[in-house]
Amino acid sequence: MIGGCMKELPAAPTEVTTGITIYEHAHFTGGSALLTTDVSDLADYKGPCGHSSSGMVNGTYVDTTTYDWNDCISSIKVAPGWRATVYVNPGFHEDWLELTADVPDFALVRGYCEHDTWNDCISAIRVRPK
């Protein structure tokens, strides 16, 4: 997806009172965004993490970088009365983790991705009131 055509998530509030807030880095730092509805593919949303790809476009070899939220979350704040289910793959498929409280550092949560943690490993999120 071309960067200019990507959807944007709402900015994160100072105090989380509804939904969840996702963060680029551990301990609720870096880029952030507020989610109050499900996101089936975080790659569809403009975010702070660059992903490079290469390929032929009209007969010319091109390197491109897109910035999105896929595999870019290192911490999450969950508003009181809300819950989230995070998934390794887009479309809410396969490995998942249910969250009902803040996670300050996904590198400390055992998971299915690199280094056996959930850090920078989330591709889809379901968000709902408890």
C-alpha cells in the first residue's frame, strides 16, 4: 500500500478512558494511537515502523519503504472496563493473547515470534468493552 493512501488511527489521549492505546516502544513510549474498534490488519494504518520491500514497477527495480503499525507494538494500555485480543497474523488468525490490563513491555511476555516474545509481533487486534 502506498504511504499516502494509508488510513490513520486516532492520536493517543493523555489518559486512557476508552479502548486501548498502542505504543511503538516499551513502557508506553514512542509513537502511539488509540483503538476503540477492531483492526484486522495493522499494515493498513500509517504508523511509526518502516517496512522495506523491493520489486519491479513498470520494468524498473524499485526499493520502497512503508510506515505502518504491523509488528510495531511494544506496549499497550487497556482502559478500565475494556479488553483486547492481539493476534500474530492479520485477519484475527492463529496465535492470540487476551489482555485485560496494561502490558508495559511485550519483550517480557512469552509468545510466538522472534526471541519467543510478543514484542513487535502483533498484526491484528480485537478491542471491546468487557
